[in-house]
Amino acid sequence: MLSKIRVLVSGASGRMGREVSKTILNDEELQLVGAVDKMNIGKDIGNLVGLEPVNIFLQEDLAAGLKSCKPQVMVDFTTPATAMPNIRVALTSGTNVVVGTTGLTPDNLTEINGLCTKYQVNALVAPNFAVGALLMMRFAATAAKYFPQVEIIELHHDQKLDAPSGTSIKTAEMILAGREQSSPAAIGEEKIKGVRGGEMGGIHLHSIRLPGLIAHQEVIFGGQGQTLTIRHDSMSRESFMPGVVLAVKTVSQRPGFTYGLEHYLF
Ligand code: NAD
């Protein structure tokens, strides 16, 4: 029998971190060996996620955790400010990383790429782990050839720190790459500043933040006498788990840096 993949979760006390920890504890091919966060220090991660105690306790010091737990993969769901130092510590210590934290800058991605090469380790940074969301982006990129005008509306829970979402930025990038002609959106007079949303390469993006939402996105194309709407809804954080599990099981076989789970999927 193959040995289990040893995984440490960083941000294990957060909404995504708990879901990921629970998923790993329930997966026969994965072994949760460490849980790092600044909250709930000393608590058993099994208890924290509503399972039996597993004798793995939340700790604050990632470097110490990596040294003592020797994970093959670190999964990070923290904040943009925390993720980068975490990624540096993990990659320089020879641990592969799977990063779900959004809000990383292009400079951050360049640095991760460089660290992967320098330390011969692998990293996946994925703005969205929901397979349906990746298909939504792919369908949007296909439609872009036929509809020069498009707007993106992304809707998330009100605790989300960054706007617009990483997924909406990636969608806009894919649409721009798939376009044969571009047609900037009409703006008109903005009677309330910002009411037409933010703009990226002529595509308008709108961010909605409300309690009750998880992660949703609509891509609306407009053409002569017709519109095409492509919509994806993550109804719960479970929607991200098959993608996270796939990433954790695949990252060691994909040399270097990968941006976007679609590269593991399609
Ligand atoms: P959250 O606030 O519930 O969890 C973040 C956790 O990180 C908290 O437990 C917090 O204590 C911990 N943390 C923050 N700073 C820390 C530090 N310095 N040291 C140790 N721990 C620290 O947030 P969340 O809803 O779980 O989201 C986490 C990230 O994942 C966000 O960036 C969010 O946008 C992203 N996200 C990505 C996907 C995806 O598919 N890629 C899906 C959902 C959320």
C-alpha cells in the first residue's frame, strides 16, 4: 500500500482551513500532520472541525511546525499578508505548497516561481478550487470570441478581504486573451462615483459583498439583440474540497510553479 501524503494546513482555524483540515482527516490517501494558525492555539484540530480528537494541536510557529511535522505539502488559506511569508518558509524548507489564499500580487507570483526553481520544489496557486468555476471561466473565454462586450459581477460573503475576487480578475484575463477584437464598455455619466464598477482592459467588474453569500460569479456577454450569461455558484465551502484534494495529491508530480488548478484538470 502507498504511504499517505503528509499535509500541514496553514490557516487551519479559518473557515476554509477547517473545511480543508476536515477533508484531509477524512481522506484515506492523506494524513494531516500539522495545523498552524494564530487562533485557537493548543486546541485539537479534530475537535475544532467537529470530529474526534486526533492529537494534532493548533500551533502558531509555521517554521517550527514544518520542522517537527515534516509535511510533504503545506496548504495555505490565510490572508494575502500572511500567505507570502508562509510560502517563503515552506518553499525554502523544501515543502511543496498548495495556496488558496487570494490577493497575491503579480510580484508575489514571480517570487514564488523563482523560489520553486531555486529550491527545486513545486507550488500551485489557485484563485478558485471549484471545478464549476473553472469551467465557467473556460466557457467565458470561448464566448469572448463571439461577443466583444462583457461585464463581470462577482458576489461574495461580507468577510472577504479583497475585491475584486481573484477569480474575476482571472476571468477577465482569460477573456482578454481569447478576444479577437475588444470593445470597451460604455460608461456614460456616473452620477454616483464608481457605480459602473472597476475596469480591466475595457471589461467592467462589479463586486458585491453581503452576508449569506459564499462565492458566486456571473459573466454577462451582450451582443446584437441577445445576451449570454454564464453563472457559477459555490453554495458551501465543500465546493472547493475536491479541487483542493486533487491539488494536494498532484502537486508533487508537477515540477515548478503552476498558477490555476485548470492546469491540473484540463
Ligand atoms: P478566514 O479569515 O476564515 O481564515 C483565515 C485564517 O488565517 C484565520 O484562522 C486566521 O487566524 C489565520 N491567520 C491570519 N493571519 C495569520 C497569521 N499571521 N498567522 C497565522 N494564522 C493567521 O478566511 P477564509 O474565508 O478561510 O479565507 C482564507 C483565504 O482563502 C482568503 O484569501 C480567501 O479569499 C481564500 N479563498 C480561496 C478559495 C479558493 O478556491 N482558492 C476559496 C475560498 C476562499
